[in-house]
Amino acid sequence: MHHIHLAEGMRLRFPARSADFDQGVEIGIVAALMSQDLTEFTRRISKDNLGQVRALVEQFGYRLVEGTADDAFVELNFYSRTARPRLRVVHSSASA
């Protein structure tokens, strides 16, 4: 059993359920968010679900960028392929 990320600071857990159930809930949440045609969103999911998430990303037309990770979870950023990328100015520090 693990905590399922719903929103910032909000998690769910199902103590009487198996890991397969938890993974199904995670995938269901990601699929529901993608079906809403959001421009971008971030989710923290179990590393065991990465394969299924990648398959959904292809089917729904999103780009996936992996963020921070620990032993069991990874933060994923989802971007709609129709959304234009945001450009950022990056400053470099010159070392003498």
C-alpha cells in the first residue's frame, strides 16, 4: 500500500487493497486528467506505473518530462503536444 497523490498536499490510500489496485487508481487519475485536454499538469506516481503512463501519453498526445524521483516514486510533468513550449531566460555565472 502506498499513498496516491491527488493534489499538492492531498494524498489517498487504500489500506485493505493490493498494490495493483493502487496502481490502477493512479493510472485512472492520470487518464482522467489527460481526457480533460489540460495544457499541462504534474503528477507524482509509482515508478511501477511508468510503462502504462508512457502508453497513455502516446494515446492522448502528450509529452512527458520526468522530474525528481526517489526509490518508489517519480514526479512527472505532462504537456499537451498542442501547447507551445515556454521559453525561459537562463543566466549563467562566469567564473574567473
